[in-house]
Amino acid sequence: MNLNMNINTDNLIMQALREDITSEDITTNSVMREAKLGEVNLICKQDGIIAGLQVFERTFLLLDENTKVEFFCKDGDEVKNGQLLATVTGDIRVLLSGERTALNYLQRMSGIATYTNQVASLLKGSKTKLLDTRKTTPNMRIFEKYSVKVGGGHNHRYNLSDGILLKDNHIGAAGSITKAVQMAKEYASFVRKIEVEVENMDMVKEAVEAGADIIMLDNMSHDEMREAVAYINGRALTECSGNVTKENVAKLVDIGVDYISSGALTHSAPILDVSLKNLHPIEY
């Protein structure tokens, strides 16, 4: 894990560890009264795409910097049921106490990468790129959006400070699409693109006339979206959104939008099953 990632993630990982260990790991301390060197295997129990190996490692290092992890794969690799992914060596107390938190990160991140990969594969051969959304688990966004990229997807804006997206309630607050876009252009730096969410053709036409850089077609019918893309005709980038999942994304390819965004990538991906097994002391 690089330095910049550590700066942004160490505090989050520590919060997760503190959630699991408020004062002590009473079970481990009952059976392991003093430091003893041990080793445990990281085993894959399901086919998928692995993601979050450095977060897994960092969890143990924050408990004890002397912990050693030897990986036999890297983020983005296809992994198979029964595959040995890594061995972790260190104080047995650390291996036991950090196990659940480390696996929680790895299972969640790998699940998102796996699901994203499955959805992205259905868009292969088209110009359309797959995007995530801000529908992420609180305090997990940096991990979840990273996992989307590992799985072959792309990141939409990271947070509210990252880009302008005028949704229905922003438009309602401003009074109209035209007024909302005008105020956004007056307030924000000229380097910021302005995206507008629309729900029908009248809104599409107003967004184009207002000078939106990106037009999001939200929960519109298939025919309406095709009509909208034809009308926009390259005057703005296009994105379609609204309950996009692995089951229906292939039906959207022929619309010809530049982007398809899916909250399901982060809020509905099942975990990938991985486990720490065969813990044993190392005798000298």
C-alpha cells in the first residue's frame, strides 16, 4: 500500500479495529497468555476477483508492525475456490485479534470487484463505460470505490466536493434547470463540469440549451433514452441511471450512452468468501 493510501485509510482501519477490540480480545488472551510466533493461511473459498490485499495486510501491521504477509496473488487477479492466496506470520495474538477485521475488508472489497467485473463484462464491445455512485457504506467509500476500479469499472465523483451534479431537488431549489446551471457556472470554477439529472425529454432539451456538460437520463424508458441520446447528438456527454444491475445492464447497451451508473456495484454486491485457516505455532 502506498503512502497516500496509508494517510487516507489508516485511521479508518484503526476505527474498525477499535470497534472490534474495545479493551481487549478476551478470548485470545484466555488461551494465549504471551507472545508466540505463528503462521496462518489465507484461503479462497469461492471463485472471483480479489481486491483489498494491502488493506488486509495493513490491518495486521497496525496491530504489530512485525507481522509478515507473503502474497501469492495481486489485486485484480482471478482467484479460485481452494486457492492459497497468502500466508500471514506473526504474534499469534495479533493473528487472532486482527482476523475478523482484516477478512471483513477483504471479503467486502473482493465482492465488489467480482460483481463489478461481472457487470462490466456485459458492456464489452460497446463505447459505454460503467460507473459507480455515492451509494456506499459510511466510512467505506475509499475502499469500495477502489474495488470498483479493480473490478474493471470507473469512479463517478468521489464526494460532494468533487463535482457538480444537479439532481431533482437541486433543480427544485433553484427553480429550473436553466437557473440551476447558470448559478453553478457563476459559483464554481470554470474547470468543473456540470452534470444535470433529467427525467423526460422536456428536461433533456432544457439541459442542452442551458449548456450542461453531462446529462444523466434517470429512470427514463428505453425508448425515451434512445430519443434523448439522438437529440443530444454529442452536445453533452450522456449517462443513464436508475436501478441498473447485472440482470438488466446488457439491455441498455444499444441506447448508446457514454456512461451507465449503478449503485448496485457498491450497495448490493455479495461478499467473496475467503478465510484464514490452519493457524499453527512456528517452533524453532
